[in-house]
Amino acid sequence: MRIAIIGAYGLIGSYVSARLVADGHGVIGIGRDIEAARRRLPALDWKRADLADCGVEDWTALLAGADAVINCAGALQDSPRDDLRAVHVDGVGRLIQACGIAGVRRIVHISAAGVSPERTTAFNDTKLEAERLLAHAATDWIILRPGLVFAPAAYGGTALLRGLAGLPGVSLVAHGESLVQVVGAEDLALAVARCLTDEAPTRVSLDLVHEEALSLVDLVTRLRGWLGLPPAPVLRLPSYLARATAAASDALAWLGWRSPMRTAALEQLRMGVRGRAEDAARLDWKPRSFDALLAAAPSGVQERWFARAYFAKPAILLCLFAFWFLSGVIGLTVGFRDAVGVLTTSGIKAAPATAAVVVGSLVDMTLALMLAYRPTTGRALQAMLLVTAAYLVGGAVVRPDLWLDPMGPLLKSVPAGFLALAALTTLDER
């Protein structure tokens, strides 16, 4: 079969793509940012499209010759990068129309376990609207509602759980008693493959979860053991602190950061992730338990590095922002005269020395602001490395004695540079 997968480079989409390619299908990978995806998954025929704004005619052209469409695309919360209604409702509506025109035989739509009219969040409301649109589609459809998806690759909520499990000396959990049912990413990919067979049921909604319901405390504790870390006491984060953290993450979303600790994610975890385990039998398929998933993918040093660095990464970025921004502010205010004096005592005239201090301070502050804005963070870190190198070389030429200064104005720039390098190497989100 020739199958189009929307969101083919996401956590779920990448496992589904790999499974279908291994089964011998021709796979069209569709996403809005496909350059890195093309390198990661070269077996797919990649096409660029955004579910949020791609029109019916565009979809019809993209889906020409496709036998089935699998929609793995979705968003968690409104932000400058994501519009829930545009992705979950309007985009799905246009996709359904295009599938009918292009002669697509089947649509497999990935929704979420626990979606129901009783959960009045924007995420749940828009997911339900998409399911209602599919219910009236002329094309055969299957809606799959996976539970919390656990994968060997870490992304989103499961990456956050690994980070919590990797905290030194303590396991920090919010809404620790909430119950969650899990499904493995590879198991989910197998279920999607079963949906493409002639024997698969159609025009049905199926929950994909293992029967065991685990508390978030239990999940984090088992993950900690899987990482090979010694047991640690569980510290339950008070709800008001959890909400404050989520509010801060929501604010950062307007700078382009998509944290799994945003309000929508916290609310989903608070309500729990539950589904009907008996639905698996409709696909002649059975998901593995969480313990079986962990046993099938033993952790190595890379998993421990990731878990331990998960919260170190934002701390490093915050430290770099403060270092560069405050350096610029101090250079223009209380430290201005001393900075100019350092240059003039080396023989540089007052005017160019003053200009150098002003320009250097403004550069520091600009790089800090670029660092805070996610689309320019990578370029800011690269520029920080170059500016640090230039500062060290220039300082060695103009005032080599500063290398021996007990306050270490030049020496302190060396670890700051390596901190920027560490941030750059861990910047990727997926």
C-alpha cells in the first residue's frame, strides 16, 4: 500500500513510519519542518505541509495515489507555534474532504485516551470535534486513542518523567496519585499497521492502553529503577507550585519554548489517562505492560545522561541569559568607568575605548535576548562562543596581565564559553 503519514517525524509518527516501511509499504512522510526528518528517515517520500493551514486542493494533490492516511499530528496547547482549533478541527475537516476527492480508502486518526465531554479543556474539546467530523466522513475511518505513549526515544511527557526520575536524591512529582495507563510506541505502531488490513474494523473508536493503571509516583519510581539509580524519597509538589510552574512554562511558550510542563499537560496528568483495555482485542492485538516495555529496552549511559541533564539544560540556559544580560547592564552602568579605564591604561584613546565598552555591552545584552527567543537560541549560542573567543584573544593582546588578575576577568570567560557549548549540544528537542 501507499500510505501518507501526517506528522511522520513526531514521536508516534516516527515509530509508525518505521513499522510500515519494515512491512514493505510505500510511505509518504508529511510535516511542516522536514529537513532534519529527511536525514533521519530517508526511506520516506517527504512532502512539506502544515495541517493547520493546508487547503483542500493542496491536500488532494499531496494525497494523489495514497491508499490510506494516518494522522499523527496534534498540538497540546495554543501558542504562537500551535493553534488547537486550526490543527485538530479545521485542518482535520479539510483533510477529510481531500481524502474523499483523492479516493483514499481509509483514514487512521490518532486521538488520545480519556477524551470525553466531561473534560472541558481546549485540548479535549477540539479532539472531540475532530472525532465527530470523522464520524460523518464518507471514507472508512478508525480512531485510535492511545494512553501515555512510552518509547525508547524520549520526548514530551515521557521525557519529563525521565527527568523527574533522574533528579539527584529525590523524586519530585505533582498529582502523584493520578492514574495513568500506558502503551508502548512500538506496540502502537503495530496497532496502526493492523488498522490497514482488510480484516480491521472500520468506523470505530478504539482505546489503546494496557489494563494496568499506574500512579505517577509509581511510574517515576519504576523509571528510576530502570535507569539504575538508587531509590529516593518521593517529594510531592504542592498543587500551587505545580500551577506556578505551568504558568511560567505557558509564558515561555510565547518565546517559542514548548515545555511539557505547560498548563494543558499538567491538567491532563491531574485528570489521569485512562481507557478501555478491552478494545485491543478488536485488532487482535495486546499491548505490553509498562514493566515489559522497560525490560525490552534496558537503559544505558545515554538514558542516564538524558535524565540527569533534563533539568540541567534549562538551568544552563537561564544561567547564560543572566550572565550575558547582566554583563551588558553592568558594563553600561556601574562598571562603565572601570571598563573604559582598563582599555585606556593599555594605550587606547578615550573615545574608541568608550565606544568599545558601549558596543560590547549592547552585544552582550542582544545575545542574551536572542538566547531567550527559541527560534534564535542556536545562533545566539554560536555567537556567544565566537564573542567569548574574540574577548579572550583581544584581552590577551591588549591586557595580558589580566590573566593573572585575582578576580579572573579573563579566566571566568573560559567556563562561560564551555557552558554555551554544553547548551548548544543539548539544544535539540527531538
